[in-house]
Amino acid sequence: MEIDKKRFKKMFPNLAKEIFSGENRITITSIRSDIDMGEKTASMSFRGYNPDVIDFLRRCDNEKQAYEIIDYLEKRKEISAKYASQLRKQLRERGVRSFGSKKENGYYLKQAGF
């Protein structure tokens, strides 16, 4: 389906903003024709991986640290106020380990097999 840029922006303003801003780009560094080799390489590589709030929360030793992470990311507008509220509620009711087991130093290297 062929559509001009102006019409696309009118029909999908948020999507157009995301696409044309150039902020959320992912670089493809290689192509693999062997599925098994591709899966192994993908699972062993965290290149370009951007941790999210849950990754940071899983590094916390206690609830105080977790609250600081949530407050910081909310202040920087990296998470919405609504999502921050949901995270705080989960933290208050179920504790810091409810986000997953603790990620120790070297977690990503161990996951990558190094």
C-alpha cells in the first residue's frame, strides 16, 4: 500500500513522530542463514541491549534502593507516573524480589557464556 508522508502523519501522528524522529533506531549488525548459529549468537550477545526498570530493580539489595530507582526513572520521564505507581505498589505489597532474582555483578557476562 502506497501512502504519502503527509497523509501518514495525519492518520498516525504518534507513530509518524516515532518513525521520523530517528530516536528509536536499531542497527542490524549481521545476518545469519543458519538458524542454530543465529540463535546461539543472539542469546550470547547483549550488544545494544538497553536495560529497563525491572533490570535495575533486580540489582537492588533492599526496598529503599528500589524506591530510589523508581523515583529517579520517573523524574527523568523514563517511566510514566502510572507505571511508577504500579511498581511501588508491587514493591510495597510483595517486596523487591517480586521483580525477579537478584542480578549480581557479571550477570550479563555469565549469561553470554564468558
